[in-house]
Amino acid sequence: MIVLAIESTCDETGAAVAKGYGEPMAIEILSDVKATSTKMHAKYGGIVPEIAAREQMISIIPVIETAIENSGTRIEDIDSIAVTQGPGLIGSLLIGVETAKALALAWKKPLIKVNHMAAHVFANWIRPLVTPELPAIALIVSGGHTDLIYLEGLTVWKWIGGTRDDAAGEAFDKAARVMGFPYPGGPQIEVLSKKAKGESKFKLPRPMIHEDNLEMSFSGLKTALVQVVGSPAFAEATARSSREQVICALAREFNQAVVDVLIKKTMKAVELYQPKSVLLAGGVAANALLRENLVASIKYLGKKLFIPELKYCTDNAAMIAACALMRPDYVDSLKLRPNSGLEVG
Ligand code: KG4
Ligand code: ZN
């Protein structure tokens, strides 16, 4: 079974060709091509939907052509076309969905609509990883979502917790902006925190970490950071010692605060549900501290941990292909949580 997958949720335009075979299914990525407008948004501190949609329009056909060419596959060999239906930015999504519909019609192939968040989780099924055993707990951490999902089986998913307000990635993006660094904030905060030589004298809260539930909140953490950066004590500290070191130490404290909350709540979910596997998914899964701390914590609990390769953490079309191959029958109806974002049909 060969699928051509298209991803156009936000500022990345992706196309991939993938092959699924065997039982349990092994997924081989034959090509994975991406164009991005990320740099065009950097100076605005976040994605500008209008710019993202225009760039999707420019990139989509060349990206698809290159993906087919790189895969060594002929159009006749493609069994189906998969596309992200949402959640995402409506203008960006429409470009991918309409292109996929047109190709499906012209080439007489079935169209599979995929839920973007489910696809992030299915990045864990891409070879050469061992197939995750179910039941599993998935922590999805992206720019728009922070969710804990219980996967009882491939077809039975239950939302068990998540953020009440900002997503973890959104918190990273806002924190970077407050500290004067461009979008996307996660990688910026990570680079800064690695440069820190010691602990920050400014401490940040770990919201809801001690509450006995699977809920999270990151907007208060962002507000605490805004208050620190605007405080006389911060102005004094940056005047007295190296401004760069003060900021790097604060970035490290912020990174640690987000990771502490994510780990604590994931551990709680594992204790409550006793899954066989734990799956990390989404753009924030690229964060080294989160990956390292999760490895250490899960080992302690004796569960199997799955983390996608770095290139399959942030938005990509390979994960859309993986999702379509593993679950070609849904994902139209899958609602990971109520009002999880815009979708186009
Ligand atoms: O999954 P993704 O590519 O897009 C969405 O579906 O939202 O996630 C993007 C988010 C951004 O907020 C970005 O700042 C964050 O993932 N991110 C990171 C890292 N790389 C990307 N956050 C923390 N550390 C990283 N290394
Ligand atoms: Zn995403």
C-alpha cells in the first residue's frame, strides 16, 4: 500500500510518499519533502495566517512534484492520497485539502482525511522504530495543543487531560518573544538555556504541578516571566552582570518549568492508567530536556518509551502518511477533545 500525503496545517508545506506492509504494519518513508515560511514570521513573534496561506499556495505543487520524484514511485503506483484536515489555520489547510481533492479526482485515487494531532502520535510508528504496544499514553505537545491521550487500541482513543489555556509550544513562543527572540520560540529557548552557566536567581512557578489531576496550565507561567523581565530587580541584575548570562539562566529556568510540569503530569497518567508504552508527539517533543527527563522517568517506571526522530517531531507529511496507513478508516470522526481547532472538509 503506497500513499501520497500532504500536510499544510500552518507554516510548513509538506509532501511525503510512504509504503506500508506486513503485520503489524511497517511504515517505510520513500520521500519526505518540506518547504517552510517560518523565517517570514520571525519578526512578528508568531505566525501571520495570511502570509502562511500565500506561501502554502506557492510551495504546494513543487513540493508534491519533488516528493513523487524523490520516492522513485510512479503516479500509477500510488494507492491513495492523504491530507491533513485539521486542526490548523484555515487558510493554510484549505490549500492542502483542495489540492489533495483535485489530485484525487484527476488521478482517480481515494482521499483520506487525517487529523493532524493523531498524525503526530503516529510518527511513533515510522520505521525503524519498533511498533509501540498498546495500551499507551500519548503526550502531545505542539504549538496549539498539550494533551494526554489514552490509546486503548488503535481505534479507541480517549482524551484524559491537557492544558486549560496555552499550549506548551505556545508558551515557549511567547516566552521567547518576551525575551526579545524570534519565532519559533522553543528552539530559541533551548539554545539560550544550554548557554546558561548557572541557576537563575529569578525563579518561575510550575503551575498546577501539585494538583492531583491531569490538568495543566501555562499562561500563568508566561505572566510570571513577563513580570520578571519587567521588574526593577531584573533591570538591576542585567545592568550589574552580563545581560546575556541573566537571560540564558532565565531561559533555562523557563525550559525546566515547562518540562517539570509535562513530566509530572505524564507520570501521573502512567500511574493511573498503567499502559504498556508511552508515546511523545508534537513539535515540543524536539526539546532535548523533555526527551532526556522523560527517558529517565519512564525507565524508572519500567514502561517502554517511544519518541519520534527529530525530523518527525515538528510538522511533516511523513506522519500524515503513517496515520493514513495505520488508520485509513477514520480520522474524520476523531475528536481528540472538544473544540480542538478548525477543520476543513
Ligand atoms: O507540532 P508543531 O511543529 O506545530 C503544531 O502543530 O503546532 O509544533 C510547533 C511548536 C512551536 O511552538 C515551537 O516553538 C515548538 O513546537 N518547538 C519546540 C522545539 N522545537 C519546536 N519547543 C521546545 N523545544 C524545541 N526544541
Ligand atoms: Zn503539528
